[in-house]
Amino acid sequence: MSERDPAAGRFAAIQITRLLGVACVIAGMLIATGRILPSLPDWVGYLLIANGLLDVFVIPSILIKKWRTPK
């Protein structure tokens, strides 16, 4: 029985985090411009944009440092 490589799961988690971050940025832009859910205030869209940017640029680097193989 073969064991799963933990690096594959970690890589998938990092890529899914980035993908969801991009989705948050796009949804935030659509909400801020009033194209979807116009009843929501603009700040909700800006909050989603900020959250998405963190998910794309900051969180993956934190996960990479946390899961780095010790030397």
C-alpha cells in the first residue's frame, strides 16, 4: 500500500488558497462597483478585495515557511 506524499496535499492547499483569494478579489470588485448585490455597501466589496489580496500574497508565504522541511 503506497503512502500519500504530504507535499502534494500542502501544494494543493496553497494553490486553493490562492485561487479563493482571486475569487474574493473579483467578487469584491463586482460588489464595490454595484454590478452584483447592489444593496450591499461599498465597504463590503473593499473588505473582500483586501481579504483576497492577503489570501493571494501573504497567506501562501506563511504556509510555505510553516511547512518547510527542517535542514
